[in-house]
Amino acid sequence: MIREIIEILENLKQKPSTEKVDHILLLEKIYSEYSNGMKELEPIAHFYLNGCDDLPTLKEKDLWNKSKFAEIRKDFVNAHSKLVEIIESTIRKIKSNEFDSFDYHLSRTDFLELIKSGKTTFEHIDLENIDLRNENLSGITFKNCFISADFRNADLSYTKFIKSNIKTCDFRNAYLTNGLMENVSFESTRFKGAKVDGFIFKDNHCHSVEGIGQIEFYDWIIET
């Protein structure tokens, strides 16, 4: 999750005038993480509450007259340089934290040894570019993790992914029976052929789209 927050902060540094980033939507996410206990984000949360929380997001732009939309966001655009300063300071603070997940990378061998030893819960770990095909990972809980792995044909029954960043993962033909993915950010992830009886997909997001759940999973995600 730390990696995702850093990514959001970096995106917030882009100039609002380009309209390539929905700053208000991303600030809402940062405020949510602060409310959930990440105190390092307090300066940005205060910036958000100092007028930004009432501003429309880019996806609401069509609901406004063009000149009115620009006028109502003028103060935020003018204050963006101050936000960038706050972001730079916040990123340095996060990276200096001894519990920063960037310091907790697990190799394939180390991860599987922990599984064999009976460990079932993993928090703030980084599993990047790891081949876990055909492995038995049933009943594992991943929380606040960054995961980029090949899970094809793996047994992930009763396995939970919570508040994690799942990128370029491959779950094709995996067993996700009675598993859970909740409040995860997923991108370039494949599910086609996965066994999903009893699988719960809830309150997830992809890029700037939030609230992706069971309906979307069965409508299109499972065919990727």
C-alpha cells in the first residue's frame, strides 16, 4: 500500500492545468488513508480540508459551465505549488520510516519457506515479478502488500487480498474459491479461467475508477 500512496503523491505533483490527473479525487484517497491511520499524510489531509473537499472532480466537469468550473477551482490551481512542497516533504518522511514496505522485499524462496513454516498472514511486503505457478497458497492473507506475481494454476482458495496493490498479476486458471479481494488497486491483471465459486470482489479500484465490485468482476474482469 505504501508504494501505491507514493504513486498517488507523485501523480498529484502534475500541474492541474493539464487535466491529466484528477487531483481532487486523488486527494480524497489520501485523506481516506490518513483517516485510516497513516499519520504521515496529515499535512496533505489538512490541505485537502482547507477548501479542496468542496471542489468538483474532473469527472464532474460536464455538470458545470466551463468558465464556472475554472473559476471555482482557481484557488486550488494557484495553491498547487504549495501542495507540491507538502508532497515532497511527505514523501521524504514516508521513505524514512523504518517500516517502509520498500525495505521488505521477499524473494520467491523466502516467501515459500515462510509458507511452509506455517505463516499465513503477510503485511507490508513486496512480492515483485515472482513465479508462483501451481503453488498451494490456500488460506493466506495479504494486507497492505504490493504484489506482481504469476499465480497461474495456483491454489488460492480461502486466500484474502486486502488493501493491496495488485499489478500485472496473472490469476488465469487459479483456484480463487471462497477467496476475497477487497479495497485493492488492480492493473493489467488477468483472471480468465479462474475458479471463482464463492469468490468475493468488493470495493476495488483500477486507475481512477473506484467502487469496482462483484457485478463488474462477472461482467468483464473475469474474461481478461
